[in-house]
Amino acid sequence: MNASRHLTEAERQDVADGTASTEELASVAEHLGRCDSCATDVARIKQLMTRIREIPPAVDVGSDLWPEIRSRIERDKIIHDLGLKLELRRRAIASCTPYMKHGHDGALLLSNVDEEVGRRSMCELTGNTTEYDELKSFYALPRVFAERIWDSMLEPLVSREEMARRFKVDEISREAWRTLVEEPLGNAIERYLRDDLVRGLVFTDAKVGVFTHPHDSSLLQNRCFLYHLIGNKTGEWKVPVGGMGAVSSELERVARKAGAEMLTDVHVHALNVAGKTRTVEFLVNGKDETVEARFLLVNFGRNVLAKLTGRFFQPDRTDEGSVFKINMLLRRLPKLKAKKIPAAEAFCGTFHSDEGYQQMNLSYDEASDGRLPEKMPCELYCHTLTDDSILGPELREQGFHTMTLFGLDAPWSLFVRDNEEMRREAEIKYLASINQWLEEPIESCLALARDGSPCIESKSPVDIEDALGMYHGNIFHNAPTFPFAERREQVGTWGVETEYENVFFCGSSALRGGAVSGIPGHNAAMNVLELCRKTSNA
């Protein structure tokens, strides 16, 4: 062989895993004797293969393990497997939904720690506790669904028929399957709940990030709802201490400890995935670089993969994103017109505005007609009330807080013609929606930057697509999928496969992707390990 070149990635893999032919081994043996770089890399791959063989395919946890401990381990499996040092803190308040009743301002307050808070608040809204009991009965359905399906999220896909069979054990399980998989979610919401405000509160989890309505025949609303309600078998939203920066820092720490090399500020401009090895061409530090790999895991959308490989991308109509984000830094929290609710409680959980059931049906229809809704449904999150460590000591002492507004019924199609003007109009409308419940406009509470400008920024779906490549601003990359195989060829796979050999999705574009779960990354890694075991045992 040519002594002036190094072995390719494919040649090194073949030598290391023993799949190279006798002729190939003879041609590279002399090179390995002269080239320390290639010899070292082959030795490294052989050592990795040995370690992979030593990994048991499964660990059987003893049935005598205390159920509550076993359940906790199963829920936090990815965190335990990776050895991540993370604290996920519970939000004391689940949600606050203000309303006007008989000329007086009130708010429906639901607690994550005290059920009586929600029961009393529901009684103030409806005059009795019946709706609260019906709300609990409704939420029992996704809870049962989560119990039966959550563990399978970290396993190869099973067929729709097999998954349905697992629910044919009792009446509530059968109802959960029928309600969440077979019929539009609006049917169950209208069957269980009577109050429009409560119906809307429930349905928001089916709309966050996607453009849909209660009786959408595509069942997009059901799929979106599931991903918000099945996480860790409870669906409870917890706040990572230190913010998402702490999560990404921990992932970086364990990755580097395992030998990973990190490159940032990289512009990938081409992928060659047709050959035996995959090649990535990218620009870093002003230089064009090329890397060969046996496996390629991609954390971007199918639209970006198509662009980088020169293929045509064919989206589905349900892939369109519907989101409007407003990020704010506040000097203080605004006071509510509903004086019984302290601001620290109102904004600790999810603060809902203009998200009544009929109101969202109307706003969906208006947006479908190509115009910004008159009243724009939205919600606020203030995570610094649960964890203020992301703020500096001085800001904490002065009572500063971060606030994020997430707007619904803001599809990409509304912004694409004149993004600047539509973004400005949408920001005004969303802030007006919030201000109707406040004693003072939220703009008066904004912190000021050094140049005197208010600390507020807005992002439309067009902005998100331009900045992050997410198709039409879809925060899930594409429409969420049901957590089982819907086609025969998907059964037994990890749901991360692409049309290219050894190229896998490890982010939201994977089946069972979407939301901040780590599931697609885990499943892509399991797929790679499975293939390595098969090769090493061949």
C-alpha cells in the first residue's frame, strides 16, 4: 500500500474488529509497523471493542427491590447511567389561571404540593368541587398511559398492535388508550370537564409548539399532549438548578471524562454518507476540516440533514411550528388584580392567559385565516422563583427575576411575509394579554440594560428557523410521534434510523423525540452499541 498515506477510518475499523480479509491484512501489516499513529488508533479501537463485549446486554433488577426505589431508578435512568450530577427542583405551584367573574378578578391556583389549594380554588371558580374531581379523573388517563408506556421509551419500538395489547388489562387502561391514541383529545376533555377555563387549561399541553385544535383529525394534539404528560411517569415539569446551562455543562463533563473531544463554533457545510465511512466537512477557526467516522449521530432536523446531503425534504403539514417567545428580565414581579394571589405564587408555576377552550378555538380559526388573533393565548414561566442561582448575587438581592412568555396560535405562515412587522404586532398583543390581569403593565417592571434599553426580546417561528434551522420554527424539529411503531419496518428498531447506513438521529427528529428528555440520545447510543456488539461477535 502507499506508505505516504494513513489508513482510512474504514480500514482501521476493519482491522480492529477482524472483518478485514487476509489480503487486506497483509497490505496494511507493514504500514502498521511503520506508522505509530495508525497502530495506536487500531489499538484504541480494539480496546473499545473489548469494553463493549464486557457490557451486559441487559441488567435484571431483582424483584425484591423496594418498589418506590426501583421506580425512582427507572424514572431517572439516563441521569443514573451517565452519572450526571443534577438537581431537579419541584415547582411549588403547578399553574395559575386568572379570570374575571361577576366583575371581580380571581385566579384558579393549582399546587404541586398541596391538593387542598387546588380544590378550594376550583370551588371559588365553579361553586363546588365537582370539576376538581373530574379533572383528577381525566388526568388519571395520561397517568395510566405513562405507567404502561414510559419504560418502553428506552427500548426498541414495538408495533401499535402490541402496545395496544398491553392496555387491554382493565377498563381504565382501555379508556386511556382509546382516549389518547384513537380519538381526538377534545372528545375526552368535553366528556369529563364542563368549565371552559378548565378545559382550556388542560388543552394547552396539546398546543404548545404546534398548530392544532381539539378535534384535529391528524391527532397532532394527542401526540403533543402525551409528550407533556408522560415524562417520568408523572409529566411534572421540574426546574434544573443552575438552568439548562448546568445540564449542558454536566453532559460536557461526563463526555470529556469518557474521552470525547468537543468542538464549538463549527459550521458544517457538507456530509458524505454514501460510502463505507461517513465524512463530515466543516469550518472551524477559519480552516476547512474533514472528519471520517463509522457512525454519525445528528442532533438537527430532517430538513437540515436533507440540505447537507443534497436531498429533497418533503415535510408534512403538521410539521409547521407555532410559537412566539418573549424573554424578559424584570426588576420586580408585577402585582395581580386578583389581590388574594401573591405574585410569587402566581408566577411560580405556569401563568395562563387567554387560554380558555373556546377562546383558543377562535384564535386557531383566526390564525388559520392568515391573521393574528384578536386575543392571543399565551403563558408565562418564572423559573427564578424556583431556582434563582442563574442570577448574580446583586440581582438576587434586588429582587430581579427572569420571565419567559410562550405564545400559542402563532404559526410560521403568519410571519414569513413580513417578519419584522408581524413580530412587533404579536409582541404588543401578547403583552396586552398579560397586562389585562395586572395592576401595572409588565413593561414598567422591565430591567434596563446599560444603554437604557428595556431587557426584552421577542422571537417568532421565522427567527427560530433562521437561527437554529428548526423547520418552520418547530421546537420539536417535526411533528411529535406516537411512542410506538406505526409502520412494519419500524418494529424492533430504536426509532433513530435515517435512510443512510450508520447515520442516526440523536435529537428531537427521532421517533419518540421531542421535549427535553434525553430519550433519542440514549436510543441512538444503544443502536450504536448494538451494532458494535454484532460486529465484535461476528
